[in-house]
Amino acid sequence: MYELRCEAAFDSAHFLTDYHGKCENLHGHRWRVEVHVAQDHLQESGDERGMVMDFGKVKSVVKQTAQRLDHTFLVEEGSLAKDTIDCLKREGFSLTMLPFRTTAENLAHWFFEQLKGQSIPVVSVEVDETPNNRAVYRPGTISG
């Protein structure tokens, strides 16, 4: 198996709906994303011969995906009243509405799906919420 790793970072604010602790309040992070791309074999022909894929392409797609969330307020759909959303928009805030609770785990899964949808052979995504706290999404099953 051959594997590439590519990183990007973005800054955003969020809060956790129905959570009882510090993270229920609006706060921000410098999120770090590490994408793992892998294949069993290297490309056999063309510009990418001898590669899993061009680092430049992986880097570009990862960076563009991270940029979609950079300097925005990540909001779980349905977590704020419509008039609050409207007020934030009127005040010029950049909002990114997401259909899930804005945890590092869910962001790792979201990144995975975004990259997979762009034909990147992603096998896992790691999202650091802080330098000491990381969530990993890797498809598969855990039996217990």
C-alpha cells in the first residue's frame, strides 16, 4: 500500500448544541486537517506514472475544501432560531450551515466525503480541534 498525507488548516467558530460544558458557548479553533490518500499500486502511465497521484492535486483539493470553512461560523442546521440566523447575516457574518453537530468527528467525516466526491482515493481524515485533541474518520466497522 502506498500512502500520501496532506495537511491544511482553517479558522472557524462553532458551539455544540445540547451540550452541557464549555463548548456549549460560541468559541473558535484553528482546525488542522490531515488527509491520508492511499492505493495498492502506483500509476503506470501518464504524468502521474510512479505516483499514487500528484501531490499538487491532493494539496489543491484539500486546501480548497478547508477554505470553504475558513473564517466562518459553523452552524448546525436547526440549532439557532431563524431570526438569529437572519440577524447574523444582516450583520455580515459568514455562516456555514451544516447538517450535523459541528464536532471534530463529524468534520473529519465531512472532509472525507467531500474529497471522496472529487475522486481523491482518501482512506482517512484526521481533524485536530486543538494541538492535543484529534478526531479520526476511517470507514469501516468495529464489532463489539
